[in-house]
Amino acid sequence: MFRTFVLAAALGALALPAVAGTAVTVNVVGLDSKAAHAVIYHAAQQACRAELADDTQQVQFYNRPACISSAVATAEAKLASMRGLASR
């Protein structure tokens, strides 16, 4: 019962932090790893677009790839650890 609750709470709303304070909630319940990655990637794009909105186009061009990569890596690491907790 506890594992089910932890899994539902953890995977139900996985927040994607971008650079500073921007967060996008991602629902990955019932998705396989490839579909979850696609959802996380699109959410990272959205979060980084919002985070870098006030910057110049040149700054956005150079900072967006690193922002997206960092956000995706963080979210997928959280997802992997949550799935590991749920499988115990």
C-alpha cells in the first residue's frame, strides 16, 4: 500500500525545474520510458523557453540547449529514483 501511494504521488506530478525558478508539471503515469522521455523533453523546452524569455535572441540560442539538457537529465534522474523506490 505504501509503495502504491509513493508511486502515485511521485510519478503523478513530476516537476521539471529549469534554470532558476521555473517549473513545469509532467504526468508520466502509465507511460513507457520512450514516451516519458518525449513528454519530459517537451516540458523542458517549455520551461526553458519561459526561463529565457527575457534574454536576447543570441543568449537564448546559446543557453537553451544546455538548459534543456540539464532539465531533462534532472527530471529523468528523479523519475528513475522514484521508479526504484516504487519497485521495492
